[in-house]
Amino acid sequence: MVWKWLGALVVFPLQMIYLVVKAAVGLVLPAKLRDLSRENVLITGGGRGIGRQLAREFAERGARKVPGYRDSRGWGPKARGTAGTGGAPTCCRCRDPRPGSESRRPPYFSAPPIVLWGRTEKCLKETTEEIRQMGTECHYFICDVGNREEVYQTAKAVREKVGDITILVNNAAVVHGKSLMDSDDDALLKSQHINTLGQFWTTKAFLPRMLELQNGHIVCLNSVLALSAIPGAIDYCTSKASAFAFMESLTLGLLDCPGVSATTVLPFHTSTEMFQGMRVRFPNLFPPLKPETVARRTVEAVQLNQALLLLPWTMHALIILKRYGAGGGSSGSALAISPSPSGPWWGRGLRQEKVPR
């Protein structure tokens, strides 16, 4: 036992030196980016906001553009796999425009598809059409990630329709801008089911096959509020902190799994419909992020196999403030995240329930 501890004392410093040198070399030399052209991507909450921007970014970076598509909307010849459908996006809850016509990919798409999940068909359809305009195959499915059985059933339908998912992006989330005493019990449960448990269900649905293939990536779009809570958003902060712990444990568990890894993204306030009305104390010092920026940096993190991404880089101060802040309290106020005095949380314009991303 003594020799074991002595060996650990010798090996640990060497491991730390190796990691520091590796990180330093990575900063100097250009890193090799992962090729996304053969990856099947699934994005939850893909109908709007960051989810829509992620679909665009994956389409631009990963999809091999098809030279033969002629339609102004980016769809291929009508006679090739979509006869009688007008090239309409394929649908939801697995209803095909023509039974059997979508059992395999339309031949005018040569790149792997992007799959979108969400609860609002109108938004999903708009995003699907936009991605197809870019010459990338795209499908959408109506699915509430907070419903375990629905997740498993839809995941099975996705595998039958497009094949194995190799990049899963857990982006779906809801928020209720109320304090604990003002919150409805059902609303609290809903946010926990979607924001936290939904990631359990989607990961359990797709991770086993990734492990078999030795090829996969789990991505979590989280929030800096996972590290630093604010008042008036107790359900959201709790769910994001839980999701962060989930991803931290999952990432460590995947260290011994070749070809499969995970990325957790912690962005600051992002200017999307979901966060409409949010107020920060120093807007010039901490401006809101653009969804395009979050999406671009997220896809880059996937290509670089980066385990943790904080946006912007100044958010690394959260870790220091959280550990050494005055009184051991939250660092949210120090980083200028604060509720609006004109409303229960982020001020006027925030509905009782914001739509999922």
C-alpha cells in the first residue's frame, strides 16, 4: 500500500506536466479539426434560437454540398425520391408524405442528414426548409424530451429513417421567470423534466450505439447560471446546475471509451426570444452574445473535442469568484447578472412560460 501511494505521488506530477505541455503546444500549433461530413447530427430544440443557428452551422461546416440540386429552395429533382410530394420536408411524428418514399435517403443528398427535434411544428418546418436550401438533407420530428417514452419511441423512428446518430446536441430548454413561492408546481416539474431529465433520456437513447460504433459526441448547451445562480430563476438555475453535474460525470465516464466524447457549453446571456427582457448591470462590459456566435463556437468545440467551453472567455472568472468570492456567495451579482426591478425576473416582455429553444 505504501509503495502504491509513493508511486502515485511520482506519477501525478508527471501527468500534470504532460497536460500543461500538451495544452501549451495546442495553443501554439494549429489543431486538427474533426471532419463532420460523415456525422449524423441530432439537435433538440432545433426549431429556433440557438438550435436553428446550430443547424445552420453544422450544415455549413459538415455537409458536403450537392452539385446537382437545382431548386431555388435547395431541393433536388422532383422525380428523384420525392415524386408527388413537391419536395416537402419530411415530417413529424414519422408520417412520410408518401409511405415508403423516405425509407432511405433521397439520392440527390450525398451528405449525412441533420435531424431536428422540438415541440413546435411550425418552427421546425421553417428550419428544415432553410437547411434544405443549403443543400443539406434535414428531417424533423415532434418530440417532447421531457417525456421518456416519447424520446425512446422517436429515437427508434430516427434510427429507422436516417440511421445512427453520431452527434447529439442537447439544446432544448424552458424557463419560468418566477421565485420559488410564486412558481406553480407543475411548471417546476416541467422545467426539471425538459432541462435535466430530458438529457438523461436522449443520451440513454443514442449513447449505446455510439459506444458500439466507437464514434460519437454528446453536446450540452448549458448556461453560466449552472455555476452562478441568480434570484427569481430558481427552476432554471437548479436544472442547469443538475445538467452540468450530469455532463461532468458523463464526460469523466467516457474517458475510457475510445471514439466517444462530450462537450459542455456554458454561454452568458444570449439575445434570443427565450431571454427577451433580461437586464444586466453593465451592458457595455457584458454585452449579450449573438446566437450565431454561440453556435459557431459550439461546433468548433466539437471539432476540437473540447470538453468545456465558457462564452465569452471572461466567464472563466466565475470559477475564481465562486471559490473566493466574499462570503462564499453567488458570483452572479459580481458578473452583473441581476433581475429586473420591473418584473418578477428579467422584466417586462417575459411571458409566464418561454417557448423551448
